[in-house]
Amino acid sequence: MSETLRDRVREKLLRQIAEDGGSPSEGSEDDDPRLIALDDDLAALDRAADGDPVIEQLAQKYWVP
């Protein structure tokens, strides 16, 4: 079973969120701008339709092959 680009981008975003000590939509009091940006990008990925250019843009932003 082959992973799609969307799946690989999602995996990368979730891994970076975990490495930064947060979880998606955690709503912590810390308001870390990096976690907020990662969470926003994850939300944009979830809203994107198949073939939406935002998926490719996020793949480039986060260096997902």
C-alpha cells in the first residue's frame, strides 16, 4: 500500500509537533508560535481537497519527498 503525498506531509507535521513538545490543537497556555504554525498547516492540509496545490506547497515547506 503506497502512501500519498498528503499522508507523508501529515506524518511529518505530526512528528514535528510531537518533537516540539505539543500535540495538534492542544491549546496550551504556552502559545508557542512554532506549534501554532504547525497546527495551522495541519488544519490547512485537512481542509485541502485531493489535488489541491496546498498539499504540494506544504510538502515543499517541510521537505517531504
